[in-house]
Amino acid sequence: MSVVTENRMRLFSKMEERYEKKDSDYFVKLLDHEDYVVRTRATCILVDFGGEGKVSHVAKVLKNDPNELV
């Protein structure tokens, strides 16, 4: 069973705040985060935001991410 670290929880809280502000740039930057869970969430959020400007970022992650779960 995986333990959710305090750092990850803080980041998730910040992600929630940025989600409410529809801060796409913040989530694009998270696509390079070391934590695959963060990359996965950021990808899903960008898809949720929608728009043509997100397509290239999402496609890059889906094509190139080293973790197949992302």
C-alpha cells in the first residue's frame, strides 16, 4: 500500500486552488513533475479545461511519459 506523503498532499491542495482559478500554465508546468501521480492529475485537469491550446501538451505527455500509467 502506498503512503500519501505530506508533500504530495500540500501539492494536491495547491493544485485544487489553481484548478479553481483555471490556471492552465500551472498545470502545463506540472507535466514535467517527478511524481507520476502529479503528472497524471495535471494531464487530466488540462483535458478537463479543454481547448486547442492544451492538445499539444497533453499529446506530448501521452506519447512520451516514461510511466505507462500517465
